Amino acid sequence: MDGARAQVEMALDRSLADNAHDWNSVKTRVREALSSYIYRKTKRSPMILPILMEV
């Protein structure tokens, strides 16, 4: 879980650095980063459903 959390944090940091404020692009980046990380670890294609909440 720590590795997955780090991947999500890096994807969010890249989105902030690129000024991507569109929720769909942020969710896509998180999904792609986490999906590739989990595939590298398990050799299976996961179903990633990111849910972002604005607070």
C-alpha cells in the first residue's frame, strides 16, 4: 500500500505542476499511474476507480 500511495502522490504532484485543474485529467493520471504500478507488481490488469472529493 505504501508504494501505491507514493504513486498516487507523485501523479497528483505532476498534475499540480502541469496546472491540470480539470478533474477528469487528474483522475486519468492517477488511474494510469496506479494501474501501471499494480501491473508491474502483480502482472494483472487492475480495475482502478479513482474517486476525488473537493473539500
